[in-house]
Amino acid sequence: MSDKRYTDEFKIEAVKQITERGHAVQDVALRLGVSCHSLYAWLKKYGKGTKHAVQIDDQQGEIRRLRAELKRVTEERDILKKATAYFAKESR
């Protein structure tokens, strides 16, 4: 028995290769170096329609939203830094 542990992200990406990209389970297993049995178990756990898959989709949506908000706030901060430097220079 293998002592390898895979992250949830790795497992989800492996499942996506099968469900979304249409690759065969055996091909993905060979390419990633995992057993077909493991992939089938991951399909059952992370495949479309499962409760865990819905949770992950929700989390990914939240991550996308937070990244967009972070980008916006970072741009606002950079603008404010430039404005502060400009007005500091003007007041001298």
C-alpha cells in the first residue's frame, strides 16, 4: 500500500480531467501515477452532483469574488498612494 497523500486540489483536478475534459480514467491514472481505484473513489467523492462538489463550487465562487475584490482594493490603494505623494509634493 502506498503512503502517498494527495491534496484535495490535486484530486479535484484529476476528476476534472475525466469529467470536464473527457479523458479516460486509465489514461489519467497513468499520467498522474495513481491507481484507477483511487480515481474512481475520487470521482465518487468529488464528481459532479455530489454534496462535496457543490461545496467546492461554492468555495471556488467565493475565491473568485474575493480575488476580484482584492484586485479592486489594491488598485484603489495604489491610486491613493500616488495621490498622497502628489499632494505631499505640491504642499512643499
